[in-house]
Amino acid sequence: MLATTANASLAHGHDRPAVLGAKRRPDPHTLHTLRTETLSPLPIERVFAFFADPFNLDALTPPWLRFRVLTPPPIAMREGLALDYRLRVRGLAMRWQSVILAWEPPDRFVDAQSVGPYAWWWHEHRFEQVPGGGTRITDTVEHAAPGGRLLHDVLVRPDLERIFAYRSVRMRELLGG
């Protein structure tokens, strides 16, 4: 399932600070939310362990982004950890840094962009045991593009939908489903 909505509110607002690095949370009218769900037949502990390794993000990211983790291993995931990446967006090389705002194994974690292309980026990864076995993986991304609604509607939303559609396919390949 892939859905995008504008101006959505999220249940865990307590871990979205008013200021993250140099980024100020934009006016709610400029925020957009992308939400995806993927099912895996694996138990929640195995699925969470996969996501707890930041180097697995490379396997979930489309090759056209040329994504690489710059933070050297080993990486012990925890609240407050900053992770550095390199990627290319529409041919432009850029750096991205995210900070882990919440770390709650095996149920969820939250990261937010502190350096990167977005005016705002907050990403919750939620994992739920499914009755009868398996795990529901839900990604919720609250984001705002510099340049406002037009840039979002013309470039950012289609790019994010394509990236998260790829991610969903890769999760099913790597984690079953």
C-alpha cells in the first residue's frame, strides 16, 4: 500500500522536536505525509534486526540514487545517533545526515534529517506482529520540500512514490512476502 496525504498529523508528535539541527518544522500547511505498508512472513524480531543495521538501507534504496552510508562501521543504533550518507538526486550529489530520535526495539524507531535536501523530513518505522505470524512494516514520512507545493507536486512527490515503491518491492524480496 502506498498513500500520500497532505497535512496529516501523526500519533507520536512527542519525538518531533520544533528544531532539528538547522531545520525548523514548517507550518503544518506545507507538510506532506507519505505512508506505506509491507507485510513480511518473518517474526518481528528478525524484521527489526534487518532494519537495525543501517547498511541494509543501501539494499532498500533504488540504484539510481547511488546511495552510500558514510558513517564507518560498526554502528550501534540508539537514540541520538547521527548517521551520514551520500546520494544523488536527479543527478545532483548531496550529503544527508539523519538523527535517530526514538529507538524502541522491536516496535519502532524514528529518524529525522538534520542535513539534507528537505526543508523537513521525519520518518517513523513501525513494526507490528500480525495475527497468525509475520510482521507489518509501516513507514510514515512527514516531509516538506524547499520551494513549496509546486516543487513538491511536480518533482518531490513522484520521486518519493517511486523510491518507496522500489523499497516495498525490495522488502518483499529480502524479507519475504
